[in-house]
Amino acid sequence: MMVNKMKMGFMLIVTCMGFLAPVHQAHLPSATISDLSFQNMGFAMNLYRKISSYNDKNIFFSPLSISTSFAALLMASDAETYEEILKALNLEQLEQADQPELIPTLFQLLHESITQNGSLELEQSMALFMRPQFEVEKVFQDQLKTFFEADIQRVDFADTKESIGFINEFIKNKTRDKVPEMISTLDPVTRLMLINTIFFQGSWQMPFNSNFTENAPFYVNNYNIVQVPMMFLEDKFYSWKDVPLGAKVLKLPYQEGVSMLILLPNKGVDYTVVDDGITAKKFLSWIKNLQKTKLEVQLPKFKMEESYSLQDILPDMGMKSIFSTSANLTKLTKEEGLKVSEVLHKAVIEVDEVGTTAAAATVIGITPYSLPMTFIVNRPFFFFIYHEATNCLLFMGRVIDPTNN
Ligand SMILES: *[C@@H]1O[C@H](CO)[C@@H](O)[C@H](O)[C@H]1NC(C)=O
Ligand SMILES: *[C@@H]1O[C@H](CO)[C@@H](O)[C@H](O)[C@H]1NC(C)=O
Ligand SMILES: *[C@@H]1O[C@H](CO)[C@@H](O)[C@H](O)[C@H]1NC(C)=O
Ligand SMILES: *[C@@H]1O[C@H](CO)[C@@H](O)[C@H](O)[C@H]1NC(C)=O
């Protein structure tokens, strides 16, 4: 009864959002999953622009995998570290002081809503690996399980070879072999690793006929023209011309309620100019304005595999303290002196006549920033015995083999 009531209330807010001021009730999320999607999209576009400012190569990543990973870390952090993650993820507007679990709840609802369609092949997973004896706060563990269905396991990171094999095998399995070699090195002092994976496989609603696929030129720029296998299809499609931006948009739907949206800068318009115009608001205006038209579509078959070390990019988006000695991870564990040392993201995609397969993984490594320094005299050494006040050298020697006297 209670549950029913809550569901109804939630639906009402979803459907009435446009007409009513937001209703603040104790047990109802005051924001919807559409709000979360919109904020996540803002984060995605910001991250895209940052990555794009670092390189002029192909780009491919899963914004959802990255924001979900950091939404989990958000619950482990406090004070400045918390505020910075919240801001970098573009989730500040969803923060409600009286609903501390609103953000993870929304992520959970979003995940359920995306994956509830049985015919849709979209899987997201979360795992927390921690080294033996490492103590994680109970509250954090429970939150990870409740909101992110996290798989929590012990891994002996000190045994690097074994652990790398295990972690890679885990990710390979979750991404159905699409991301087989996620990590090649591992810091043996790693305390904790947070792993998020996503896998998607979709078949085009209107598949391309491979009999029509043939090599055609692709104009990388004015000087560089390459030959690509170009797919061909003539049908009615949803499309739109964004005149102010100087680009056009095409929607290619898959069979299961997911679509690919292609944004093609007009001839002569530099893609770097369009880069700056890609925003969440723009995206929503594109999909709102789409109109069905008969079109001849030519799209190259392509395959990409991209990797990013996000610890180099995220501080540039304001997420600084978590990577430094001022990281506040007090909600993660009582152990002091931990920081995030590495955020690896790897994503692969394959687009062909039949559809698309895409997979990605995010790995966040947490290590101590101040290990007890060691001084192990286990090789030949020198020694000096001196009088402190006068610096008078009393004895000196060298030990090559302590057993040979
Ligand atoms: C983390 O933040 C909390 C809340 O502000 C504070 O009490 C605690 O001392 C901070 N811990 C560290 C290690 O900075
Ligand atoms: C891979 O995943 C499947 C379920 O998706 C599971 O049954 C199997 O044991 C996993 N294999 C490994 C090596 O983890
Ligand atoms: C492609 O061509 C072959 C041989 O002409 C034909 O048997 C096949 O049905 C064609 N495939 C499609 C999808 O039209
Ligand atoms: C589920 O998939 C079917 C196609 O298989 C689609 O028509 C339907 O809209 C999807 N439902 C949701 C809730 O996405």
C-alpha cells in the first residue's frame, strides 16, 4: 500500500513537472531521473570538451560508466573532496541537504529504468575490490550494495601478477570479451579498486544491406582523404538541420529503445567550432526537433578503441583534492592517508551493417599517499662513527659481506 502510494506520487511528479512547482515531500525524490540524465549529460559534454582540448584524434568513452563510478566515490568522500566531485559531476543542483541519499537513489532508479527492458542488451556492473585486512566502513559497503549492486571481493594486490590477471578476467567477462586487457600494471600498495563496466549490443531497426557497402572517400581534412567501407541505406529517418550551429543531425534507431544520434558539421565547417556548441541543452533541442524525411544515408563502418587516464583530466574539471594529500575519504575507511591515484577508462565500439557493439570500463585505484619509508640494509654499505659536537670521525668502514669476519 505504502509502496504503491509512493510510486504513484513519483509518477505524478514525473508527468506534472512541466506544470507544477516541485513538491518537496519527505519520502519522495525531489528530482527525477530525467533531471539526473540532464545533469549527467552536462558532465559528459564538459568531459568531452576537456578530452578534445587535449587531442585531435578519435574520441570514444562512456559518460555513464564514469559518472556512476564517481557517484559511488561521492558517498566515500567528505568535505572539500565531496564538494569537488559533486561540482565536477555537474550534480550540485540535485543536492538536497535533507535527502543525503538522493543522488545514489537517482542513479539506482536510472539504472533500473535503462535495464528493465528485457530485450535490450545493456548491462552495467559495479565491483569493489579491496586488499585483505582492509577495513571499509559498513555504511559505505551497504550503500554500494543497495544503490549500485556492487560485487565486493578481496584481492591481494601485493601479488601483482595474479591480481592483474584476475581484474582483467573480471572486466573481460563483464564486457563480453570486448575489453580484454584493461590494466597492464598495478601498484602493489593498492588498497582498493572500484570498477564499473558497461556493455551494449543493439541491432539497427533498419539494417544496412552489406551488399551495398563499398569503399568510398572520407575527407579527414582538406589534405587527407582516406578510403572507408561505406554503408548505404535509403529510408525515412528522423533528422534536423541546426542552422546556427552549422550542422545536421540524424537519428539511427536500434530495435530496443536506444538510438544513435549523428551530428555532421556542414561542409566547410570545422569540427572544432562545432565542438564548442555541443551542450546538453543543444542535444535536447536536437531530439525535440527531429523530423521524419526520406533520406539516402551513407555511414562508414568503423571500429574504435580508446583509453584515457582520467587522473590527468579530472583535476582540470575541479576535482583536485581526491588526487592529492588533502583527499578526504573518511566515509570509505578509518585508514588515513588514502587518495585516488589512478582513473583508467577504456572504451570500444564496433559499428556495422547489422548494428553496434560497445563496451567500456572504468577502474579507480586507491592507494596510500604516504607509505612508511623503508630503509633495509640488505646490500653492501658504508658506515661512519663520529663525535657529534666536533664532527670528528672516529671510525669508518664498509661492509660487503656481513657473514665474512
Ligand atoms: C574530512 O571531513 C570531515 C567533515 O568536514 C572532517 O571532520 C574530517 O576531519 C576530514 N578528514 C580529513 C582527513 O581531512
Ligand atoms: C563470467 O560471467 C558468467 C555470468 O555472466 C559467469 O557464469 C562466469 O562464471 C563468469 N566467469 C568468470 C571467469 O568470471
Ligand atoms: C546479397 O546478395 C546475395 C547474392 O546476390 C543475395 O543472395 C542476398 O540475399 C543479398 N543480401 C541482401 C541482404 O539483400
Ligand atoms: C522495450 O523494447 C521494445 C522493443 O523491443 C520497445 O518497443 C519498447 O519501447 C521498450 N520499452 C522501454 C520501456 O524502453
